Amino acid sequence: MNVRATLKDVAREAEVSVTTAAAVLRGESTLRRLAPRTQERVREAAQRLQYQPDSLARSLRTGRRNLIGIITGKYLPLNRALRIDAAAQALIEAGYQVMLQNYSWRANGAGLEASLEEMRAARVDGIIVEQVGSLIEPLARLAREELPIVALDPIDGLDVDCVMVDRERTGYLAATHLLALGHRRIGFLVNPEHRAFTSRDRVQGYRRAHSEWGVPVDEWLLTLGPHNRPNYEIGYEAMARLLAGEAPPTAVMAIDDHCALGAFRAIFEAGLNVPKDIAVVGATGFPEAAYYPVPLTTAAYPFEAMAKEAVRMLLERIAGNGASAPRTVLFPPELVIRDSCGAHQGS
């Protein structure tokens, strides 16, 4: 019979103290004061020994349930599912159980309220909020009760810790890249449901790039797709509208990679070529974007790093070690250059 490895075994294997091993495996605030190599050594030791935290023992010791709630709406677009998956994996690795609630599963209008009430009844130690739109009052009540909450994207009217991608830089990177390739009429396919910061900040980056290059912005090129539709349909219809105009763009930016896929279809149906006739740049960095009909250049988001940071901040709050004021951590996107922008063809 195999003997279950203990935290002391992991500490001995990694040649660190039990306190250090516990801090690394629980993602607590002391992590920032530990050398990366030390953290790596502890995790490698835990993996070799197949260490599994004793959640029951910890619960009895601390008075906490070791249960974290994750609340979200619909899983589309894909970035929501990617962030949820990364956050859940990080929580499980830290020895916590995960309670997932998707308030869109409920047919009535009180989905978020009911989902949060179930989490409250289960006595979760904290909540990671993936997406709630404008339905903030139930969350605000929990925040006032001092339940630790971390949001993956800011929520207007809710002052809690937040992890987000720098969307202004997303628009700036994409537009700057296309301007540097010689394009002067760059369309931007945006979602009408994202008139808030998600599109607003990208458009600000788009405008900043044009200003730095001394290129006037043609407002007609900022094209809205249909309301309340999947992003690939938005990209298709917005691109078709641009192609039907008197002066179509030579390049387009899309609100995300699915929106860019819809744009591809409209471009191909018009008998045009990507990138010879129209260059295309997406955003978010979905894995399948590398396998589109033309591999997609995209401003990729660090989903895993963002989710792990959200987990770290939440566990820090639960341990009582967080700063008093809400914090926002901003992650930069990375431009991944593939064939769809034409850069590899010297265009």
C-alpha cells in the first residue's frame, strides 16, 4: 500500500522549511519573497511525491471550508472558458475545491442572485468573478460582508481586486503593426455589446497609434456588427458592410479571433485574398487561430498568468495578508505575427 506523502516530505525533498513549502503550495503572500528557483523546487518535489493537500485537516485547523466559488455567465467567447479553466486548475493545485456557477443556466431573471446565494450557503472562502455584466448588487452585498472577491476584468461600481488585460495596448499594438506595414485605411470590427471599456479601450489604442503616425481616423471604418450575436457573426456582417462601401479598408482589426474568423468568410465570399487584398489582425490569442484558413496574426492575452494572479490575490485576501485598498493588476498582450497580416510576405 502506498503511503501518502505529507507536507513535511515535500519540504524535506525540496530542502526547504515546512513553512516555505506550505506558502508555495497554497499561493500565499510570502510567495513574492521567495526566489523563483525555490518555488520551482517545491512544486517539482510535490509532483514527484504525488503530494495531495489534506483539505479536511486544513479546514479543521483554520475554520475555513477550502472551497472557492467561480461565477460566470455564458462561456462564449472562448476567453471566458480559458480563464475559468486556468483559475480552477490553479485553485486545485493549491489544495482548494472549486464551486462553479454559471448564472445563465437559470431561466429566470434572478440567475446571478440565486447562484451567489448557493455559494453563500455553501460558505465559500472567496469568489472569483469571471463575468457578470451589469448585475453587481448581489456581489456588492457579499463584498460589504467582507467576503474576499477577485474579478477577472473590472466591474463598474464594484470595488474589489481585479486582474485585467491592457486592452488599450491591444488596440495600439494591432494598429501600429498594420500602420508600419504601410496600411492607411484600417477597419476595426467591434461588438455593439462592448461599448463599455472592452471596446472603448481598444479604440483608444487604435486612435493613439493613428495619431502617432499622423494618419487621420475615418470614423466610418469603426464598424459595429449586429447586436447580441456571436462574435464570428459580428465579424462577418461588419466586414461585409465595409467591403460594400465606396472606399473599403486595406486591413482590418477584429475585437477577438472569432470575430476575425467571421471577417475571413466575408472576405473570401467577396473573391478577395488574405493578406494580399486585405490584411487581418485578431485579438485574444485563441489556440485555434494558428490553424485558420490563413494563420491569424493576433494580440494574444496571457490567460493562464492572469488566472494564476487572480488566484494568488484571492488566497492572499483569504489569509488576511492583502492590502487594504482594492488592487488592479494589468497584463500586457503580446503580438503574435502569422500570415494574415502580410508581414511574412514583405507587404
